[in-house]
Amino acid sequence: MPNLPASEYLEIRDGKVCVAGTRIGLDVLIYDFRRGETPEGVLRAYPSIGSLAKVYGAITFVLEHPQAIEPYLQEQEALWNKFREEHPIPDEMLERLRRTKEELSRRSA
């Protein structure tokens, strides 16, 4: 469990840091933001966050506390890797996902 400063925009829910009042993990928000998603895009993708102010508040928290956030992200990444090892995706499903992604890419081109 990370030792993060208090924030009105975040809460611990089932051992995970989430945007306050939601089940949206802080790591999800961070990765979307780091991939270039705008705060408005984050809210469109996760409307249960409720307001643009909460998105901006969570992003501000992340930017103000990078030394506290990085260990948390590493911890979440380790948990995700462990889960993937314990629950591998069958090859047939990966192939279906690959084909669907290609089809969607062709449609949007």
C-alpha cells in the first residue's frame, strides 16, 4: 500500500488508489494522461468520475507528488504482471483480438 499524501480527489478502495467516489484506478488515469489523453478525454472515457474538476484534481496531485506516485505505479504493474502470469490469455483469443484490431484500423483509415 502506497504512502500517499491526502487528497480530496483520491481515496483508497479495496487496497487500490482510486479517483474519489469511483472505482477508476489512479493508475488508469495516469497511463491515459501520459499517453496524451486530455482531461476532457479522460472524463469522456470514464464518465463515472463525475466532473472535469476531479480529473484535473487527480492529475494535479500526480504532477505534484511524482516521488509518491512512481512506487505506486510499480506496485500496480507488478500485480498486473503476476495476474497475467497466473491467468494467461489463450492463443485463440489473442488471435481474435489481433484480427478485430486490424479490422477496426482498416475501417477508420
